[in-house]
Amino acid sequence: MTSRFRRLLLTTTAGTLLLMLVGLYTAYKGAGLTCEQRWPLCDGWMGLFPANLVSFIEWSHRLLAMLVGFALLGVLYLAWRRQDDRRVKWAVTAAVVLLPSQIILGALTVTEFTALITAAHFFTASLILLCLTAACVWTVEPPSVGGLRTLAILAAVAVPFHLALDGSLFAVPVSVLTGYYALSFLLWGALVAGALWAHGHGLPRARLLFALGSAVTWFDMLVARRKFGLDQTLTDAGAVVVLVLIAGAIWTLSKRSKTGGLAATRAD
């Protein structure tokens, strides 16, 4: 596996996350409504240039989506030509296969903008990011059990901020909500990585706890969009559940570290 491929994969994954955050900000500002039924054109000169700040936000999202899409195709090419891990190849391939449906759903969020369509758009984007995150995890050396426990502790520290920034406890501006998603997706990615690394260490209980924590974190992000008629207190309960699951993972990994240390001492 070449360092060039690893850098491009990491950059594309970060770009995908940035694209999702810009898309969420665009949705919160209602910028897609500047185009409405004129998609793929918009409201500027000849429908090709932004007419104001709001349409500039929408166009910026489109430009970034194009750049990330081309980068993803480059990652796909290098995945099949320059590295041997089949897991990475198929994870990147799955992300590219999902790309056309994500583009179609993106168009529908402008022309239709229903709760179901926006949920599908968010779900598909999350799947693409999940595939790329898994590919990134498989390209690096997995941490030790102690390192995995440190990852879980850092994730636990992030959970209170994940709870405080979601807007269910107090009203927050759009910029803070975007920050909420930035933090929450990083938390989600850390838990996904923890689940994959725990699997590599043969730790099924830790893997399950990490995986459940990532699933609940994602559901919290879905509810926080306030488009689906769900009680916002679900996000508060979800954060508590995530914290309990991470605490369970920390406890499980601590037991494994102690067991490993005792085994090493006896071997000496």
C-alpha cells in the first residue's frame, strides 16, 4: 500500500465529512430553496452564478461535491491498482457505487425537500462516509488494547459536548449546530474505528459496545435535524446510552489489559 494512496484516501474522507457539514449548513440556511425547480441551474446570471450570499452557499456545496466526487474516483482507481487489501478495495467501491444515488437525492432535496428525502440523503451520505472510514481504519496499524482503551476514554470525554451542542437543552445558532455535527461525526467515526479494531483483537464484547455506541450516535444526529417529528429528548437519552456503552467498552478493555499483563508476567 503506497503512502500516496493513504494520503488521498484520508484527504477524500476528510473532504466527504466537510461536504456533509457544508450540506447540513446549506439545509439549515434554506439555501437550496434559491434554486428550487430550476435545478441544476440556480438564481444567478444565466442560472450559472450565485446571485447573493444564500445562493453562494448552495453553489459552494455543489462545487465541493464535484471535487470530492472526482477525488473519490481517484481513490477507487488507486485502490484497485496500487494496494492489495481486498477490504479496502470493496469499501471504496461501495462508496463509489452509492455516489450516483446520493447525487439524485441531493437534487431531490432541492426540488422536493421532504423529510423522507432529506433523511435518505443523510443516510446515504453517512453510508459513504462509513465505507471511507472503514477503509481508512484498515490502512493503518491497529492500536494495542491499551490504545483502544485510550480511544474509548477520549470518546467518553466528547459525549457531554455531543449532548450540549445539539440544541435540545437550549437554543443554538446554525453555526453551533454545524459544530455539533462536526463533533458528532468525529465521535461516530472513533466508535466505528474502535469496533473494527476490537474485532481485529478478537474482542467481541468491546466490538459490540463500540458498534452500538456508533449506531446510537448516528440516530442522535438524525433526530437532531428536527425534520421527522421525533421528540428532541431522544437525543438526551441517546447521549446517556452512548456514554454507558463507552463506559462498558472501557471496563472490558481494562480487564483485557490486566489479563494480558498478568499473562506476560507469568510467561517471564
